[in-house]
Amino acid sequence: MRIMLLALSCLLLPAAGKADAILYTLTSDYSGISGLATGSVIDWQFEVPAILTTETDVTSLLSTTAGGSFSACTISSVEIPYEPPITGFTSTAVALFSSACDGEVTGASANFAETITSLGTYTVLDRNTDGPIGTLTIADVPEPGVFALLGGGLLAISILKRRVRAF
């Protein structure tokens, strides 16, 4: 009985741990769009305390990647949700470059058919064809203590299980 209660608490306690941050991760492949070279990708990731519902310029990015036609570009910030969205889309996020790349490119937009207001995965759409070219994932980042609780609980279960077998 004690083992079952301990196992149940190990499963429920991590769920009770509140996230202390929201992680935004975008991966988008612009290859072939408007003549961009193969491998023209934009990836970025950042954490914020809450879901962004008003236009915010995020400059503390955890990681960025710009490849192919964007390889000379350095992503300096992300504006999300970009207001007003690009015509024909409900929401837009824009990766801004620190300086113009290839002479005139100053950023890359990620366009969405739905409003970005909650956790989940959203499809990035090509602004010319509305076809999918990537994803934006918004997820909770659990507190490190949640993992300690889960690990400690699993360790306790294994110890109790061995002791029960010994009797």
C-alpha cells in the first residue's frame, strides 16, 4: 500500500510543479521561397515569464541559427506577436537581423493562420503559397525542483521495492 501511495505521489507531484518560464522555439525553412537557396533556415529560441499577448521585442535569445541565404545574417531580436500581422495572416513573428544581410534583407517573418495566445505548436506558413514551412512551439519550462522530486520518488520506490522483496 505504501509503495502504491509513493508511486502515485511521484506521478502527481511533478504535475503540481508550476512552470517558472515559457519556452518559445521556432524552426522555419525558407528554401526556394523568393529564390532563397537550399538550407535557408531560421531557428530561434527564448524563455519569458508568461505567454506574450502584446507586441514584445525579445533580445535575450537562448539560441539562433541562420543558414543558406541567411548565413551572413545575425538574428538580434524577435518581435512577437508582430503588430499588425502580415496581411492575410492572423499572427506574425519577425526575426530581426542586426544589420541588413545580402544588401537589403533586415528580417524574416513567420506567419500563422491562428492567433498565438496559448501553449502548443503552431504551423509557420509560406506567405506566397500558405504552405507549411516550419513550426513554433510554446511550452512550459518546469522548475528544476520538479525533476528532483520525480527522481527522489523513483529512487524511494526502488529502495522500498527491494526491502519488500527481502521480507
